[in-house]
Amino acid sequence: MSAAGLAAIGAGLTAIGGGIGIGLIGWASAQGIARQPEAQKQILTTMFISAALVEGVVFFCAVMCFMALGK
């Protein structure tokens, strides 16, 4: 396989992994709020911070893959 092909596969896997990560964060926060509605504010804050960190990693990986495509 060429480097361009591997970079394209990496970019696709990055997007899939990010979607799964965000989905799991949303699912876990919904479960937590359903179990303890009074802790909704803390749960949502933690959810948004976690989602931002996941998106940051996904963005970084996607940029690295596209940089590999450019070489």
C-alpha cells in the first residue's frame, strides 16, 4: 500500500473513532443524568470537557493524516 492510501485509511478511522468516542460520552452522561438528575450541571460540564478533548485529538490526527497525504 502507498503512503497516501494509508493516510486516507487513517483519516477515516480517526473520524470513526471520534464518532464512537463522542457517542459513548453522550450515552454515559445521559445515563448519569437519568440516575442522578440533581447532578446534571456537573455531569454536563464534564461531558463538554471530555467531548472537547476527544475532538481535539481527532482534529490533530486528521491534520497529521492530511499532512501525510501532502508529502
